[in-house]
Amino acid sequence: MAERRNCEFQTEDGTTLCGWWYRGEGDNRPVIVMAHGFSATKEMYLDDFGGYFADGGFDVLVYDNRNLGESDGPRPAEIDPWQQVSDYRDAITWISGQDGIDAGRVGIWGSSYSGAHVLVVAALDRRVKCVVSQVPLVDGLENARRLIRSDVWPTLRQGFDADRAGRLRGEDPLTIPVTFDQSADEPCALPTQDSHDFFFGPIRERATNWENLITLRSVELFTEYLPAAFIARISPTPLLLVVATDDVLTPCDLALGAYEEAREPKKLLVLPGGHFDAYIDDAFATSAPVQLDWFQTHLGK
């Protein structure tokens, strides 16, 4: 049985990332590296996945993305997808160098925004031997077009430009809520009802350090991010893609289209329900064993 302990490690630029290490016993242990999605912190059900994988024979490193949760925040509230990709790779480097870890058996797991990141990391970094991507973003601009009304785009673009000009003058970056608080008409990055219900629901009791705030630049970077462009390059690393049929945040049809571009070996798991259902209840009970089996098959126990 793996023991969960708090841990921290340094990225290449000196930022400290904090998380949990589910640490097993013995030598030559396979490991899974995990982080959460857009603005989310590790307490938002990653302990359920991490603990499940650990019980299945893996060391697991779960960490908060920079500027979020317990990790350092050199740019508070900023979510930069390419910086998070780099941090994933630094996490792989750090955990691979720890005693008992088999650096030749490293898997990565991501969900939603980090589900996008693991597609990119797996395509770029051949140290990764297995990848699970759950309800991922695959095309930031197309996804944003689904979420944001067409008449709002000109104002949003003006905001991007004004924020860039202000930052160049040394002003604080403009910010925006992650999701709405009271009304769906409030400006925010994730305007779906299920986003509100997730972040303001019971999970708040577990994730007490989550803040409903990000920089506007985070939204601009979201619209410029195209992880689907990397999916055909993941092979021969085995890819498991998990999608939800009624996902309105990272729409299922976009993920299925990207899956068609992936090469073997690959596997698709389709879950009923919406984006956030993938973390809990029946969807978790269905999905977690399939994900564990994928890691066990391709990394060993």
C-alpha cells in the first residue's frame, strides 16, 4: 500500500510546485504524473484518482499547477498552457530521479485543460510511456467559440489588446472570474452552468484554496492553444482518451474528431454524462478501472 506524503519540487525557472507523492515500497517502481485542469486544484477529486492508481501498484505524483493551490505563484492567477506543459516535463524529471522510481516506466494523466497538456507532452517527450487524457480540450479557439456568444467577441478582443498595452506600461494584468457566481450573464471564462455548479458546489469544502479569479491573458492563451495538432505525434506511446457524451465545456465531438487523428496504439472510452461527471460516482466507477488497466498494461505493476 502506497503512503501519501506532501512533496515539493523545483521547476527549471525556480518555481516551487507542491503536491502529493503516493510512494510505494521496493525498487524499480512505475510512476504516474498528474495535474488538474483550468484553475482547478488537486483537492478537486485528484486524490480519488491518485489513491486508486496507487492501490493498483503505482507511485503517483499529483501536484498543483503554478499560480494555483499550494504551488508558488510568480504570476498570480495566470494560467499559461505552455508553461504548464513545461512544468509537466519538469515534474517527470524530478520524480524520475527519486529513489526507487523506474525512469523507464513513466505515465502521465490529465483532465480537461491538463488533458490537453498531456497530449502535447506525450507527443514531445519520449520519456512518457503511457498517457491517459480525460475530457480534454483539443482546440482552444473552436472551444471558445462554442462557449462565447459571437456578439461578445469584439469586446473580448478589445480587452485582450487593452490588457496587453497595460501590462507593457507596467500595470497590473486585467482579471476575470473563472465562472459566474450568481448569474450566467456575468462575464467569466467558463460560462456553463455545470462549471458554476462544480466550483461552487460541495467541492469547495475540500478545495478551500481555490479562487474564482484568473488573468484575462489566461483566456487569450486559451484561445491560441491547439493541442489537437500534436495528437498524431503521440504514437507509438499508448493513448487512452476518455470523453463524456454530454460534455458542453470541452465538447465531445471535438475530442472525437481529434481521436480520429491519433495513431495506434490508442483506445477510446465514452462515458455518459457531462464534463464534471467524469470525476465522480458512476462515471468514476466505470472509468477508473479502465484507466488503471491501461497503465498496468503499458507500464506494468
